[in-house]
Amino acid sequence: MIYLDAAATSATRTEVLHEMWPYLTGEFGNPSSHHHVGEHAARALAGARAQVARWLGCRTNEIVFTSGGTEADNLAIKGICLARPRGRHVVTSAIEHPAVLESCDYLRRQHGFEVTILGVDSDGMIDLDEAAKALGPDTTLCTVMLANNEIGTVQPIAELAELTRTRRVPIHTDAVQAAGTLDLRGLDVDAMSISGHKIGAPKGIGALYVRGRVPVEALIHGGGQERARRSGTENLAGAVGLAAAVSHTDPADAERLAGLRDEFIADVTAAMPEAVLTGHRERRLPGHASFCFPGTSGEAVLLHLEQDHDVICSSGSACAAGSTEPSPVLLAMGLSAEVAHTAVRFTFGPTTTADDLRSAARGVGHAVASVRNLVR
Ligand code: PLP
């Protein structure tokens, strides 16, 4: 199998599992317990928090462990907005993950917030001038993703953060897809979401960074864990796994993936000049290549790739899997519904090789030709 769906999820790294194992077995304590078993667990949790904080360049008390990216996004958006008494206005973009868009919509429906949705250009980039115009005295939060899961486009978040700072508006960024390959330390945002299963930790663990002075209203109430920002007995093994996974991320891998990506894009577009690369050509995630193949059906291409070439990829976001609607992200970029239906996404990670991608590119050529003949 050639697995090219790393943006959906990836296997837990063996080294990460090794580091987690003691906390699922002998060191099974509850970090809140007042005996030595609990104290060992609390120390391990503090160590994991310190490692994630070091990696993000923040303080340990600015990390809230969550069940993943979705919860981190929910906590950032609802938590920050509901904790601020002034203003009821959120600014976001048209191509956010549903975890962000649905959280904003919840605020609109249940708390009377106004939501401004920034458009994107044909590369999936927001416009900083439009963002500047959208920020007002009542704006409670600006939330724009660092990198898009479907098209790989990387937004100018450092520049947007400069803008929001001058307007005294807190900014959150969903860095779920960017974590592991892009540098998250220099962004100067107020909140940032990451997810373990995109970077070699298991599913069910993630984290939200929230700048110390930014108040957050908890969404889950109970025993007051995570400094009362997220109650519930901590997922200790998961937190240790997340810390292990971040410590295994390697900046050299991003360079390698970018090289593989460029070669793959060149191979696919040379074989099929009619293929349309979706997303920004340069400002895109290193391990991300996405296309539309006009005259086909994305789902049919996927099926051929899997059945005939053992290549696993996706037609867009796994979170919208099963949906027969064209991708809202591609529609927001100005593509027609007909072309959006032909989208296929290839995303790769640390275990992907150049040979994998050469075989996959050949497979794509055959699959697209077969589907096109069928459609004709
Ligand atoms: N945000 C983005 C950009 C994503 O791609 C995903 C998952 O694919 C999420 C949030 C949700 O993360 P999780 O699966 O950890 O809930």
C-alpha cells in the first residue's frame, strides 16, 4: 500500500508508543491523586506539558491538553469569546475546518454573535486588507487557520497577528495541519490548536496554546483539571505521546517533503497537462499536493487508485467524508461545482519515499485516463 492520506491521520510512531507504554501499565496513576502513584503521574504530565511548551516557545501554564484539534478549536473560539464581556463579533475565513466554522456558527445561533467570513482568492489566500476592514471595536476574536487541510495553502498568520495586535483583537490559529512541518514559534498569536494524530501521536490527544493573559471560559466543567480550563481526568499516556511526537519532529523532514512534493506535482502535471493544482503553488504545506482532474469524478479516481494501484488518498477532507456536496473550500476559491467534484488530495509524511510518489504519479495517470474514458 502507498498511503498518501497523512492529512487525515497517520500511524502512531513506534518511539512514541514506547514512551507512552509505562503510563498505560505500571505508571497508571491519576495525576490528581495524593499518593506516590498519583505524584508520579503528575510529574509525567508536567514533563509532557513542559516539552510541548518548549516546542511551541510558550510557558507551561499556557498549554491545555485536549482530546484533539476539534476540541482545541472549540475551546479557543467559544472559550475566548464567551470569556470576553465586550463585543459579539468574530472574524474567520471561508476555508476553515468545520471545527472552527461550526464553533463560530454556534456563537451566532446561541449567543447572538455576528460572524464575518473572509473570502479567499483562487489560491485560497485571505486578503489582509479585507481582514483589516473586518476588524472593529466589537471584534472579540479573529480565527484563521495556519494551513488548509484540503489545499495546503499557508496563510500569512504572522502578518495577520500584527494587524490584530494593533486593533487589540485576540487571534487564534488552527495549526493542526501545519504542526510538524512549519515553524510555529514565531507567530505571536494568542491561541493555537494542534492535534496529536497528525504528527505521530495517537488519536484523541491534542493541545491548545492560550496566551497567559487571555481569559478562557471552560467548556467542560468538573474537577478543575488543566487549571479549570478543561476538567476531566487527564489523558496522561496521550499527553506523554504528544510530547514524544513533537520531540521527534524534524525540520529536515519538511525540506525533504517539499522536494518530494515538487517532484510529484511536476510528474502529475507533465503526464496530465489539464490537471489543475489547487492551492498556492509556493505557499503550501511541504507534504501536500492537491489537484482537480476536469472531466473525471474525484471519487472514481480514488477508487481506481485504491483498487488498481494500491494508492490511498482522499477527495478532500476526511471530516467531510461521505458528503456528496462539492468542497466549500474549492467553491470559495471560485471553482465551479463541476470542477470541485473532480478533486483529489495527496498528503505525505515521514515514511513516504520518492519511489512511492513516482509509482503513485504513474497510477494517477492511469486512473484519470480510465475514469475519463468511462465518463465519455
Ligand atoms: N483542523 C484541521 C485543519 C484539521 O485538518 C483537522 C482534522 O483533520 C482538525 C482541525 C480536527 O482535528 P482532530 O481530528 O484532532 O479533531
